[in-house]
Amino acid sequence: METIENQVIPMPRIGDKAPEFKAVTTQGPINFPADFSGSWVILFSHPADFTPVCTSEFMTFASQEEKFAKANCKLVGLSVDGLYSHIAWLRTIKEKIEYKGMKDVEVKFPLIEDITMEVAHKYGMIQPGESNTKAVRAVFFIDPKGIIRAMIYYPLSLGRNFDELYRALVAMQTADAFSIATPADWQPGDDVIVPTAGSCGVAKERMENKKDMKCYDWFFCTKPISKEQVLSTILKK
Ligand code: BEZ
């Protein structure tokens, strides 16, 4: 729970409907999450424009925007800065910053202005132990039906790993498409986890009649799904 002016705001949770809001962005007004219905969307916050960690993150995420789009996922950024700060910062990134081989990087996804912190509070992005005046580095994965499927919060000093965000997105889409779960460090092409057998009878049958399954014990079975199967299912043609 978060409180502002004696108002208790519940923190969003996995499985909740994404809190709704209307906002001004660098790409025009948005009505969230309705405008993104039918797509996955990653809503992410950063502490402040014109800061180094955030700049490295924006350049990295913008460079990968097409890869996320192919997996039916749109990106939406947010900070508690104003629109003109956002525009000036993104222009500076495009015109001046060359970093790790990335240059002339144009951020084409919307960046929300949230000077009132209304959206940041709704999404639990203001965490006073870290900062009262800046959003932490939050990441919300919202599915095509507008449901929060995963969230990750990082402190101000820690830049995010965008390969991990992509891995998590693909893993959730694969779990949905094949009714499986994914083990630690899963990547497309690795074996996936078959849902746990509901009873000893099913488990015994499963152990005896493994087909392509590998069972480490009655509660832990995996099966292969090829990388091609995964990618041809989840990526746009
Ligand atoms: C940064 O992005 O570099 C940053 C922003 C706020 C606090 C600390 C670091």
C-alpha cells in the first residue's frame, strides 16, 4: 500500500487489471491500457531525463524496439519529468550521444510526462525508501487483455538488462501458447516444464509412458519444444 495525502493506493499485483490512466506523451495523448488492447505492452519508468543510467537504458531499449514489436509487444516509458524535458532529452540522445556502437538513436515509442506523479503512484513506482521525488526503475508486462503478468522493480543505481526483459516476454508467451512452464534460465529451444501430474496414478503413467518427456521425479518432467516451434508461434510473420 502507498499513501498520498491520506489516500491509500494499493500496489498493483500480478493478475490485476492494469490501472487505467490518460496521459500526454512524446507521441501524443494515450489512453492506457485501452489503446494497447491486443498487444503486449511493457510500461517502464525511469528516475529522470538527462541522467546517465537512464540514457544508456533508453538507447538500448530504443535499439531493440523492432525486436519487441515482432513479438507483439509495444514499449511505453514514463518519468515524472515534463514533456519539454522529455523532448529535449530524446533529441540530445539522437543528435549527440554515441554509446556502445549505438548512435543516431531515435526513441519512437511514447514517453509519458507525469509531473503530478499520478501514474507513478498508481503503479507503485514512487518508493520513498529509494526516492520521494523520482520513480524507481519499474517494469510492467501487460498482456493483450490488459492484465499485469509480471513486474520487476530496480533501484535507481541499477540499469536494466533488456535481454532479460525480452526473455521474460517470450517465456510468458510460450507458456500461454503451449500450456507449459519454463525452467530457470530458459531460452527458446531449451526443454520446457510439463505441468505437474495431478495424482499418483497420472504420475505413474507419466513415468512409464514418457514419449518425449524426461522425468527427474514424479513432480518434475520436461519435454522439448524446438526453437523454431517457439519462434514461429510467437513472432509476427
Ligand atoms: C541515472 O539514470 O544515472 C540516475 C538517475 C537517478 C539517480 C541515480 C542515477
